[in-house]
Amino acid sequence: MADMDVERVRARGGPARWWRHGPPWPGPWEESERPGSRWPWRSTLLLTVFVLVGSNFAAHEQQGERAALDPFARVLLLVAAASLLWRHRHPVHVVFGTAAATALYLGAGYPYGPVLLTVAVACFAAVVAGHRQAAWTALGLLWAVHLLVAHWLYRWLPPSGDPAAAWAQEGVVAAWVVAILAVSELARARREQWARERAERAQAARRRADEERLRIARELHDVLAHSLSVINVQAGVGLALLDADPEQARTALTTIKSASKEALGEVRQVLDTLRTPGDAPRAPAPGLDRLPELVEQAARAGLTVEVTGEPPRLPPGTDLAAFRIVQEALTNVVRHSGSRHARVHLDEAGGTLRLRIDDDGPAAHADAGGSGNGLAGMRERAAALGGTIEAGPRDDGGFRVLAVLPTEVREDR
């Protein structure tokens, strides 16, 4: 998803470099989060107009009780409101600046009014940005200044004859301070929760992509390893008998053609899932019902396979894993064992399928090629279903692969 977003922004001529490691903006409620709008100038302009106009109305309502607005008062109002333009870049400086401007405004005896809103907005931005201590300190200092002015310094500050403020008024102020802090903390907690959810979704998407790549790698390995092993064996037979027994060489070439055609079909099916991941596969995934095909392919490679036990009905994922495990085990016999006989035993009981593949050895000494990922892939398939794989030499000199797979889909998967 992140790569798609980068491409969209690049197509529009926008700064796609911003989005390489996630958007640079902090939360969904802040104006600065939109590309190309790092400065919250719209909201700052509206707040500035509201503070200036609202303070004029407050001065008219409080005429005779508080000092009239003069140029110095209007400068303080403008400084407190306009500084909010930097609240996302320098939240600590802004919250202390608005608190200082507001303290000077109230200490000079100017009317109470919307100027307190600037402190609330600055405090909110600071807390949301993670500067909780700075926001609390600025509010505490402003409240302390208010207490000094309202209950002690009022005797020497304008307006003259102003009485001490009622203590009940301080309760209202305290309630507003607590409300501002509570809303700010709630917004900060919500923002952190959204950030965690975004990170978890991104991690889950990466995990799903990794699992899908691993699944496709296993499929391609199993398909190609088995088919190419058959082709390799038959090509050797064909070359050895080309002059001595042309008819047998023709049979080997026919087997190569059949195995390569089947391999191409299965590889095409795997690649189709990459091209159209949302579509259903065009052909059903292989399962244990295709064991006769495996036996026949092994016979073409010179390996006789004896199957005992009936394939049970399995969920699609388990059925595919069981088929691939048998396929890989027989491929390893063809590649690495000197035995030309293998046994496959299936036993289903108690919600568990036991697959046992044996050969009598001994190990072939010639280099049979291969990446060495066959056993690892089988273990990964079994582990993904909650099963196990045991593989190793037997005491009598042969080799055994034992897979234990659950036959019921677990609810927590």
C-alpha cells in the first residue's frame, strides 16, 4: 500500500519522498497532516480573527469593570493568536509564548475573553506532540499568575478600584484547566493508539507478503525439483540407450515431454496467482487424489512405489501439503538414493494423518544436484498446519520421512 501511495503522489507531481517511510504528519485531526499544507495557517487565521473580534465584544460587555483595549492589548492578542501558526513545529515555545502573552494581557487588567482559547489550543498541540510536561508547566504558571493578580497584585494593577476575585471563580478556572488537559491527554492517547494500529497493520501486511513469497517459493521448488529430477534421469537413460536401444530412448524422450508439460502447467498455475491475486485459481490445487500420478511419474524415472492406506478427505491446505511432502520425498529418493523401490504409507486416525515414506537405500554417491531446501520446505509446510516432520536415516540403512499433519482446520488460524 505504501508503494502505491508513493506512485500516486509522484504521478501528481507531489513530493513522494515524504511518503517513503510513512507520512510526516502526526495525526488525522491536524491540519498539517495534508501533503503541501505543513503550516496550519487556515485555522490560525480563523482563531486570530475570532480572538480579535471576540475580545472587542468582551471589552464592550466588561466596560467599567476591566481596562479598555488599547494598542498594547491588541498586540498581545495578535501575538498570542498568531504564534499558533508554529504550534506543530515548535509546540513547547508556542505554549509558553501564548501563556506569557495571556498572563501579560490579564495582568494589565484587560477584559477576559477568547484570549484564553489560544492557550488551550497551544496546550492541546503540545500534549498531542508528546510535550506533556511543558504544557502542564505553562498552564500551571498561567494559573499561578492569575491567582497572584486576582488576589494580591490587583491593588497595584489596573483597573483602579478593582476588587479581589471570588474564590468560587478559581474553581471554575481550575475546572477549565483540568478539562483542557483531559481533552489533550485523550487526543494524545488516541493518536498513539492509531499509530500503533497503523504499525500493526503495516507489520501484518509485510508478514502476509513474506508468507506468500515463501509459499510460492515452496510451490515452485516442489514442482520444479520433482519434474526436473524425472527429466534428468530420463535424459541420462535416453543418452545411454540412444544407439543401443532407440525404442527405449524414444520412451525416455516421451517421459521427458510429459514431465515438462506437466511442470509447465503447474508453474503457470502458480504464476497466475501472482498476476491475479484476487481471483480464484483456474485449476484445483493438487492433493492426495493424485498419488497415482506420482507413482506413475516415479515409475518413469525407474522408481517403483508401493502405496498402502487410503487417502482421506482433507481440507485443501492439508491435502496440498500432504501431496507436496510425498512428492518431495519421492524426488529425494530418485535423486539421492541407490534404491529403486520406495513405500508410501497413509494412516488417518484421531484427527491426525501420518504419512510415512521409506526407501531401502543406500545413499547414492554421485552429486544429484538440488538446493538442499527440500526438507526445509517440507518442515515449513507441516509447521504452517501445526504438524511435524521427522526425516533421517533408518537403522537398517534406508531413509524415512514421517509427516504428522492435523486433518481438521484449527479455528485460531
